[in-house]
Amino acid sequence: MPRSTVIKLNPIGLAVGCIFACVGLWALGVPQYFFGSHEEVNYDVSLRELLSAGIDVARRGGDVVKKIRLGREEDLNAETKGKTLEGAAELKTEGDMQSHIAMMYALKKGFNGISVVSEEHDNLNPDLSKVEAPNKMRSEITHLTEDLKVPLKDITVWIDPLDATQEYTEDLRQYVTTMMCVAVKGVPIIGVIHMAFDEETYWGFVDHGVSSNLKSVAPNTSAKERIIVSRSHAGTVEEVVKKSMGEATEIIPAGGAGYKTVQVIKGDADAYVHVTRIKKWDICAGNAIINAAGGEMTTMHGGKIDYDKAGDPKNDEGLLATMSNHKKFLDVFEPEYDALQKKH
């Protein structure tokens, strides 16, 4: 019968061995592999490059949205993800999700560690090595000789992978946009709005310029004011507008916050008015572009909207966007807006 061998371990030697093993594993990065690194990534980001990337990803998202809509005349895999305060269904389609994936991960590939807030969410963890990096020097922005570099930690990127989902399901294509916005310390600096079906892209970079299709805005020669509002609850806004400005005021119902803001910037409407809750991914890009073009977007009380990632993604204080006479419109609309809020 073989004799058993008893091995006695020296406690001190064992402890020393464990220490060396732990140090070795730490050096190899094993704890970070399992638990993730807590080291904050930070570097200076070129906002000119981020603008170019924003144009690139908005167009990518638009291509996805358009392809799905044209390929599926009926089945868009639409589902309800909730309801608005007014009780209208908030829809999500495959177009929303596929555009989100295309935009989100291209930005993540191009700018390591960047904070991106999207209307949509996913549980994917894609291999970024297989994602095509965004173009950081598109021809549209090569004339911008001046750049601005800011710390990564100060940047929040907002994306709306498909604005006007309701209209998308109704095949009202003119309202459908994809949007990207860059806020620095909560202030909207860069905005991109891409018309998915017209393939027209509008952008603005505060203190640096706007896209060429926004440089010649026609003034309003009409005797009456033109107010653009959401078609999904036009009745409520129409009541506020007509009580404030009179029955002769022209009301333009339209879908999509991006579309409505562009109409104001282009001079096809004098003001964009919204009196109920709206999400910041719906308005950040428009806010940046309208600021870059010399206009204003505020709450109905005249306050600036904060787009920092740490803040609330909802704006519950109404919205007013104009290219001129902003204070005049505020003074007219604010009393009726406040009266409406008291009713609710």
C-alpha cells in the first residue's frame, strides 16, 4: 500500500505568494477585465471634428431610417413604449432602433469615452473594431479654419435617431429627421438636423457658422404672424396662440421638433411654440443651430435650457423658438401659457 505524503504549507510563505500573485494579476489588468476600470477617460476633443462626425452619423441614421421605410410599406415593427402627458402613444419602430445603433456606436468608435444620451436604449456591447469610424473631416466643414477644443468630461452628446416617429408610421416623410447635438457644460454648441428622405442636412456651430443652406433666410412679408406647432396636440397650442395673438394668426401644424425648428430658421415660420413636456434630445440640435444662426430658443418663461448629462432629460417649462422679436413673443405668450398650466 503506497504511503500518503503530507505537505505542510508555511503560512508566511503562502501569504507572500498570494501577494505576488495579486500584484501580477493587477499588472496584467485582470481586475479591470472582470470589474471594469474606474479610471476616468479625459482628453481634449476637437469640436470641428465632432461636428463632422455628427453630420456623418446623422446621415448614416437617416439612410437606415429611409431604407427601412422604403423596404417595408406596412410592417415597421412599431410598438408603444409609453404615453405622453396628453395620453398619445409614444411609438418605437425598427427604424428608431437601427438608426440608434448606427449613430451611437459610430460616435463611441470615433471618440473614446464620450457621453452620449439617446432617445432609444439597447443592451448591445458590440465589437467597436468592426464599427466604421465617423468621418472627422467632411468636405462640408473644411472651410472652418478655426477650431475649439474642450475637455471630454465637459461634453454631452444628444442624439435623436428618429424624430417624428408617429409621422414615420403614417408615411409623412417630410417631417422625419435624425439629429445630433453637442452641449459643452450644458450649453448647446453644435447641432445637426438631417432630413432623412430629402437627404438635406442642416447644421450650426455657435460662433463658427451654419450650413450653406441656412445662410439666406427670407424675411416675413406677410401682415400676420405664422406660428408652427405640433400637429399631435395642435388644439391646445392653438388655444394659447389665438388667445395671445388673435384669431387672424396663422397656425401651421407640423410633425417633429427638428422639422419645426428648421422652418423657423429658414423663415417659413415666425415662431415655434410648444406648451407641454418635451424631451431634450428632441430640441438640443435645433437649439444649437438656431443659436448659431442668430435666433433664440428658451422656455416659455425665457429661461435657457440646460443640456448637461447630469440634468433632467425632460423640459416641462414650454418652448419658444424665434429668429427675431423673441422678447415680444415671450411677453405675448407667457400669460396665456401660465394660465394653461394653472388649469392642469
